[in-house]
Amino acid sequence: MSQDKVTREIIANQLSKEFGIAYSIAYKKIDNILNHWSHKLLSTDLSINSLGSFKIKNKNSRVGRNPKTKEEFEIKSRKVISYKKSNKLKI
């Protein structure tokens, strides 16, 4: 897999080739795993061994500025997902 992005389709295609299962079954399994992780992340932190940790953090509201006009505006508070890689993950 030498693409810049890793999509559900790419993972499902690789799984179907590697394990000899139908693409549709592999896609459904990947979709189920990612949906489970998404729902888990809404209620608590998500840690995946050898990959890293995902957390939802609250960003406070702040003042932003248009660089051309110098006009100020409020950037509202929001929630963001932060990621910290595992020490086992070598980059």
C-alpha cells in the first residue's frame, strides 16, 4: 500500500486479498470496527496498542484576525480530537 491516504476501501481490499474473503465482508468488518471506535471515543479516551491514543479536548473561544483587513472576529469554543502516537510506533 503506497498511497498517501488509507481508506476503508484500501484496507478492505488488502484484507480480502490477504485472507481470501469477499471484499464486501472485509468492508463491513472494517466499517464496524471504525464505527465502534468512533462511538467509543464519544464517551471516553480511545487507546489502540502499538498505534496511539485518541482524546477529545475542548478548545476555548478566542479572537481571530483577518490578516488582510485586520478585522477581529470570535472563534467559538469547540471540541477537537487529539492524537498521541504510541512509543512502539516508529516513524
